[in-house]
Amino acid sequence: MNYLSENSFSNKRVILRCDFNAPVKDGVITDDSKITRSLKTIKHLLDNDNTVILLSHFGRVKKEEDKEKNSLYVVYEYLKKDIDLEFIQDPLDLNNISTSNSKCFLVENTRFTDVPEKRESANDLELAHMWSEYADIFVLDAFGSAHRAHSSTAGISKYLPTYYGFLVEEELKNLECLINIENRPFIVVMGGAKVDDKIKIIESMLSKCDKLILTGGILNTFLKVSGKNIGNSLVSDEEEVLESVRNVLDKYQEKIYFTDKFIINRNDEIKEVTIDEVENEDVIYDNVVNVKDLLQNAKIVFFNGTCGKYEDKEYAKGTYTLLSELSNIDGKVIIGGGDTVSAVTKLGFLDNFDYLSSGGGATLEYVAYGKLKALEWIKENGVDN
């Protein structure tokens, strides 16, 4: 791999693809970790007298109305406090970018080009080529977006020499211990809201881990398939997903573990109940995972997802308890990005673990399959190959 850390260049125009898809509430960025973790690469390029053109997606853009709430301008306002920065409003018109040493430009949301027809997310090579004409070099530092081969994460590499930024390098090297497992027991903890987009990853994880602890909303579907009453809790109703869950339970039942404590709100009273005490109108908001004994001998643990609605104090017990238990084991603990890192930060465990990934879905795919779509596309189609 062509790592930026192992190469040197200056006075170049560089397209740097970052992942600035940070959560925003009421116009304020609530978790800046995705932004700050690419600052090392940005500043390195600027310190070496390069002109830096920043590309990133931001939110979901399916129709014209989505553009108003998914502008990268909020990220521009954040970044300009730290670096000399200009904002380019039209991702299809980069003509206002001047060649100026140590100057940085943030281009509006790449997904704006998905309306009226998909271009960015379809890896439109015409779009990728258009962007490439404004630069000499392409640097990919968007690990959190590398599980998608889009025009801005992959396609540009067909036209420009390509390097991987400091964050991508850091991620690949720190997650290597989860790809080639040398120390066991290897335990995976999977949480989060929906099982639909995780069932295939769960199957892959089960083929390589020693134990899988299920928690959060994804556990609901497993309970339902097992014949348990989960009330009105979030659950998959896709027959294909339900069938996959049945198959997983049949094949890997001895590897799957969960605890029997759930937090519900019944008539405005927060109650902790077992699964057999859940009533038809109940909604499960949290799963209190007490797996201290199971974790004690683990040599490596990968935790992705949360146990419940941790953002609300009354439903944070499960996630807090699990993070507390993980904090006290001797084995290595890798936190799987996205919402999991937000929970770690909010609940006060930021310095307790061996590595916090920036990836979310990308981290899951990389750990499960050992590859990422953008990196594979670059490997096969990049101008350097």
C-alpha cells in the first residue's frame, strides 16, 4: 500500500477524501471525532506546501430537499477555526480553486451529485475524472467511507497517483489483530438497533470468534425467532432476515450468549425485567449485559453497537455496565466506531480501551471480511496498478 507516511511531496494540488459525516443536532456538531482524526493528514499536507482540496459526503441525499439539511457548511464553520479554509459551494464546479501553497478548500457534499441521478454513489467515472483534473495526487483518509466504492472514495484513483492517509493507515494496522486472530479467546459483542443490515456480518463473525454476545435492538429479533414475547419492541419483519436468524441460531447456538435483563418503561415507570416478564405493550429500551465472568479470560474483544438508548440516562445502564466490565479485563479491547465511540465518549470511557475505530459500518465490514470495497477497487483499478 502507498502510505502517505512513507512518501514525500510538496507544491502539489491534492484531493483529500475525508469522512466528515459527523452527527449534528440543531446546527451543532455533537461529536467531532471524525473531523479531528483527519486533521493530522490535512495539516501534514499543508505543512508541506500543498494545495488541499477536501472532499466528503454528509448525510443522506436522495432528493433536492435533502440538500438544505446536509450541507458541509457546518463542517466548514468548525474547521476554519483551525486551518486557513475556503468553502466551494458547488461540487461540480471547482474552478474557483486557486493554486496557493498551504491553502485548503472544502468542497460541498459529494452526494449532492446524486440528485437528480446517482453519480457519486454509483462511482460515476466521468465525475471522478472531472474532480481529478483539479489535482495532481489523490489521498484517501476516509476509512469510515471505505466500505463504499464511490467516485470520491475510489473512482478518482483511476486518474491520479493514490496514497492512504494517516487515519487509514492507523485503522488498518490497529484492526489487523481482528483479521488474523493469534490470541484466543476472541469475543465479539454486537449491539445496535437493527439486525437487518448486520445479519451477514454476524454470520461471518460467528465463523471466526469463540463467543458472540448479542445485545441492543438486534437481540430482539433473535428473541422473537426463539419464541419469546418482546412486546412492541423494535424487531425485523423481513422474512429473509428472520430465516437467516433461524439458521444462525441452529448453526451457532453454542457460541451465542446474551443476558436476561431488560429495561422497559411501563406506565412511566422504568422497570428492569426478565424476558418472560415482558408484556404485549412493552418496549425494550435497554439490555443490561452482565458478562463479567465471560470476558475475564478473553485475549481480545471487539465491541460494536450499544445495549440500548444510551443517550437517555434512564436507558444507559446496559451500555455503561458493559463498558465498565470491558474496562477491567486484561485482554485487548477494540471499539468498533460510529455510535459505539459516541457512547464511549458520552459515558466517560474515552481513555479506557486499546483502540477506538472511526469506522462504524466500515469497521464492521473490514473485521468481518478482511477487505473494504474502496480499497479493493483502488487495488484493481488505480492508476498505480
